[in-house]
Amino acid sequence: MPIDIFMTQLSPTMTEGKIARWLKKEGDTLESGEVMLEIETDKATMEVEVIDEGVLHKIIAPEGALIAVGEAIGVIAEDDEEVPADYEPEGSGQEPIVETHGTPSAVEAEPTPSVVPAPSEVAATPAPAVDQAAVDLAANDKRIKASPLARRLAKQKGVNLAAITGTGPRGRIVKADIENAAKRGINLGGASFVAPTTIRPTPVGPMPYHADEYEAIENSMMRKAIARRLTESKQQVPHFYLSLDVEMDRLMDLRAQLNESADGAFKLSVNDFIVKAVSKALVDVPAANASWADSHTYQHKHAHISIAVAIEGGLITPIVRFAEQKGIVDISNEIKELAGKARAGKLKPEEYTGGTFSISNLGMYGIKQFQAIVNPPEGAILAVGGTEERAVAENGQVVVKKMMTLTLSCDHRVVDGTVGAEYLNALKKHIECPASVLI
């Protein structure tokens, strides 16, 4: 019995993937655990391992093809199995699989108005009645993590996938789970599922330039995802901005002393201090460590700090988890490790999803001040400018001090102006008294 291979959702925001490279060719034997192909997602290029063993009978999606999540990309046959010449994968035309991790995304949770079709697109005759319960159930099944073989067996045995807890990698439902469920008599039925609506980008017409005056660079999956997410954020999240100047003299002196005493064991950056200070301030003002959803505001108990890292083709935000509980040297080492993995395209989904607060630092580029875009579902992001000497007034005298400008971008639905101001002042206290971040 043929087994269909589908484009699976390899990151929480992935809706389509590009076939980067097939490591197996038609006719090759597939063994569990082997790498079958590489897929370029909106976050990185990821390896896909063999789950269902057999022979790679057919490659449907060639290298370079852009395939929606849930669409068939290949077919596996069992040893010595004859596959009909007219065999068509059942997965063709599936809707994308949508999985959520952590708290709901403010962008994903917001419904969008439906598009009214043009008169020519409206059917002249009424559509036939459909069994909505069956449609909802089928849609729900397609959004459950299960191997193709497990899906086929579930259909044959009348097993409800929604009622099963998978024992495969990351909770995926595998063949053994279906067989065990069939013995227990788990049948069809279950609650219906309503697929979330998505924002459709406005088509852009031909460029009004001569063809010999530009180079057309194809947008990567990551660049498309960045464009979509930031557009949604600016359109749907009510931003407001607060800026504050902080004195950096004490922090710069402490950093120099610690790096000198380390004798090469570690080297702390200004950003390491900022990350630790940000996490300490979130403990002081927990209302700023929050996310918005329609029914609830999620106030987080820990500081999971997302750090914007520039990589080829875009940026990604690896996360320092439980930053409020970690020492500054541990934070520094973790940031270096995560940044290296990000630039090598080797971050795992759990390493860049689930943040509660973001930091974007452009100070190393000489940028004095800027405003960052909120990264939903997080409620705020801190834009960090560079440290520079400025003439400031102190006790009626003009003195030169090392200064930095911080700008907090807030989602006004969850972080009010007063909360944002309280948070920035708490952050200022930790930066200007840097010994506090070492305690």
C-alpha cells in the first residue's frame, strides 16, 4: 500500500516550504532515521528524516519547488509493491497544517474580514449542501501531527486521531499508536475544528523600471515570512514608543574590570549586560512581561528573552530562556552559542519560539536611536542604540558622560503607557547601577 510523503510544518509560522535538496532518489531504500531531504522553511534549512520505511517510489516535488504545507511531495512503496500507474496521493489539495506553541499569537488570533468575490466569481446556482461536521473533522485530522502511514491506518480502522497521544518524535502519532487505539476501540467523532483565517498579501504589479536597471533577487522563505509577520504586526498591533537616555559609565567600567580579571576565560559584551538588566527589570515590573490574546492577557512568570540576530537573507530571534535566573557569564556564553547556530541555520524550533520579550541592538552599527516593531505575541521590544560620549548637565555644570538611548515599543493592548514608563525606569536603574545585575 503506497505511503504519501507530505510537506510538513517544520516551524510554527511555516505555511509553505521549498525543496532544497533530495538526499534520496527514486528507487532508493529508505530506513528509519536516515535523512531523506532538506527543506528550506521561513526560519532555516532543515533536514527531514525517514519515518516510514520502504522504497522511494516517486518524487512529486523536485528540488526548488515551493510547496504548501500539507501537499504531497513524494510516494513511498513497500518492498516489491506494485504501485498503479494512475496512483494519485490523497494529500493533494490539503490545507496547511497549523500548530501553535505557547501562548496564542495576537496576529494569528485576530480574525480578518473575508474577501467578497467579484460578481463574475459568484456561482449562478446554489452550492450543494455539505456535511459541515464531516468537513470540520477532516480539517482537524489534517492538523494533527501523524505519519502518513498512521493517517492511512486510522482511516481504515475508523480511529479518531484527535483522541490519540502520539509516542513518536515530538508527540507525532505513529503506526503503533493507531494499532493500540484500534484495540481500545477509539472510533470516529470528536469536536469540530475551525481553521484560523489568514491575511492575504496585496498583489504587486510589474516594476516600473527598465529590465537592465535592476537585478531581480528571489525572496527567500525567510524574507517572505519576515515581510508577512512585520506587516501583520504594524497593521494589527497598536504600537506606541517610549525613549529614555541612560548613563553607561559605571557599566562600561564594570565590564572592563570583569573582562580584565577573566584572563581570557570569557569576554562580556554590552549586550550581555543589557539582556541581564532587561530580565531583572521584568521581574521588577511583571506587567511588562505579557502577551495579548482575545480572551486573556498572559502575564509570564519567567523572562524568555528573544534576541534579534542578523543572518544571511534576514534575521531570527533565538531565545535565552529563564534569563532572570542565569548569571551574566552564562548568558554571554549562551548568546554566542545561539548566534552561531542561527548563522549556520541550525537553530531548532524550540530555540526561537516562545519568547516573552525581545531586544534589537543596532548600537554596534553606530545607530543612536531607532524604533523596533513588536514581535507578536510578545507585548514589547527594546531597541538599543550605541554608547557615545555626550555633553550633559549635572549639578549646574556641563560634563561629558557615556550615554545610550533606549526605545521601548509596546503593544498598547497589553502594555499601557504607565507600565511601559515604569519598566524603562526599572531598566535604567539596573543599567546605571550595574552591580545589581550580578546579584
